Amino acid sequence: KVVCVTGASGFIASWLVKLLLERAYIVKATVRDPNDPKKTEHLLALEGAKERLRLFKADLLEEGSFDAVVDGCEGVFHTASPVMFSSTDPQAELIDPAVKGTLNVLKSCVKFATVKRLVLTSSTAAVIFNGRPLTPDVVVDETWFSDPFFCENFKQWYVLSKTLAEEAAWKFAEGNGIDLVTINPSYVIGPLLQPSLNLTVEMILNLKNDIEDVNSSIYSCSDVRDVASAHVQAFEVPSANGRYCLVGHVIPMAKVLKILHELHPSLCPPEKYEEANPSEPTYQVSQEKAKSLGVNFLPLEVSLRDTVESLKEKGFLKTFYIC
Ligand code: NDP
């Protein structure tokens, strides 16, 4: 079977390409610059890549850019979207590539009858930001939608870009008879396949500096291996439909800092570790629908351990440790 993955050099997409190759798919993968070895070498080194991975150049903002890659595919995985939490020009840097890019990919899907399903990498950013209180008795589920006005009021531009992109995708898919499934993870962590740092993995290095009040902060995360496997299931399980919240853990930040302290003391200094109270109750995100897809969430300790190991292996942790 032939499938395509947009933004293949990214953190989540690299794992998705790896799983798809392992499952014997022919994978057509888009990157912005196929001649940049930092973006492609780790993909070309994957098992099965030589025989079944083909790279294509595509840009979210170029009309028709995805036609060649979508042509002939049964499954389309659209993961490409800018991931940045600060921006000087949110419309150009985040919103346009997210929304116009998604519509660009959907328009390509309409052109080719081979396409059976589109799996879109959305986010809890498109689920949770609507002003509803997140008290410990609350269980967020797939019926929640973020409110664009709320995102805009709080200048949450990345959140807004994901919310508008998912909204646009549903509208277009419903109007054009596309079988769309979305995967909505929270902060994704786990081992890196690519040589560069990803923003949400990098956050692990800086949590100790970024958190002002350890005991009032909440962290939610998803393991990249669970996220990638959910994408595959979303394509392979015929009954998969609608949105899937894909959140492994919603926990007090204090718990994360305690585990990080044990894994690598430089990641959480003693003062933060000592003031941490890891047992505060938090809101939860329903895993019911994700589990019905066959996703088995990895334990938090495993995700954090493997993230830290990967940071060490790639030399990122040592640099920060010495500093
Ligand atoms: P990465 O930054 O690792 O990957 C993003 C990918 O998007 C890169 O391949 C990048 O290409 C591509 N991209 C960005 N802008 C463009 C453009 N204009 N044209 C073509 N490609 C472009 O991020 P992640 O793997 O973390 O994220 C992948 C998806 O998952 C995104 O849609 C993100 O919103 C979503 N997501 C991520 C979460 C996380 O915590 N990381 C959580 C929830 C959802 P290039 O390599 O050339 O820059």
C-alpha cells in the first residue's frame, strides 16, 4: 500500500515514517529541502527506506505543492505545521502555513480517487482552550473545541493556528466527502530520531527555569511512539472516525520534576525538587476513544527516561550540564 507523510523530517513524522516502513508500506514523504542532509539522512537510514521511501519537495504555502505526493496514495498523513510558541508575525509564521497548508493538502486529496483517508495531526491546542475551567473534577474529551476568540484574546498564536487549521479541515472534509480523522496529542516527548532538537523535547531541558510555581503548574504529555502508532491505527482501523485525544498523562509539574531529578539531577535542582508536591489532583483527558483504537499508553517514567537518554545520546544534555 502507498501512503504519504507531509513534514516527514519532523519529530513526530520521523517516527511515523519509521513505523510505516516497518509495516511494509511504500512511503512518499515530503520535506521542504530534500537536499538538506540534516533533514533527510535519518529518514534515509531507516530500515526499508532504500526500497520503499521516496522523498518529495513540498511547501505548505505553495498551491498544488502536494499533488505529486498525494497522487496514488491510499492514506495521507498530514503532520507538517510550524511549531513555535513565540512569533513576531503570527499570521505569516503560524496561521497561514497551518490553515492554508492544511487546505492545500485536502485539495490535493480531492483530486486523486486513490485517497481513502486523511489523518491530520491536530493537537490538544485545538481542544482545550475555550475558557472552561480545568478543575480536578473535569475530564476533557473529544467533544471539546478550542475557541478561536479565546486563543486570540490571550495571544496564543500557535494554539490559534492549530484550532483554525482543524476547523478548516473539518469544514472542507465534510463539504468534499473526505474521510478525515484527527489525532490530538499534548506536549510530545520521547526519543529523537532526527539530529536536531524538537521544541517540546527541548522544553524538558528548561522546565526547571520556566516554572515559576512548581506546585500550581500542570504538565500534560504524550509519547511520540504512542502518537505515531495512533496515526497508523487511525488509518488502518476501518471504523476509526472523528477526533482522538491522545494524551498519555496529565500530572502535577512537581511529579515530572521529581522524576527528572532522579534521572539527571541537572534537570531539576534540589530547591525545586524539595519544594515539589507531586500529589496534587489535576484535570484529566479521556483516553477512552484512543484506547478503542488500540493505543496502549507508555508509562510516564518510561517516556521521561527515554527522552533523557536520547538527549544524552545526542549530546544535548551534556552541553547543558556543563553550562
Ligand atoms: P517539528 O517541528 O519537529 O516538525 C514540523 C514539521 O513541519 C517539519 O517537518 C517542518 O519542516 C514542517 N513545516 C513547517 N512549516 C512548513 C512549511 N511552510 N512547509 C512545509 N513544511 C513545513 O514538530 P512536531 O513533530 O513536534 O509536530 C508535528 C505536528 O504535530 C505539527 O502539526 C504540530 O502542530 C503537531 N503537534 C505537535 C505537538 C508537540 O508537542 N510536538 C503536540 C501536538 C501536536 P522543516 O523540517 O523543513 O522545518
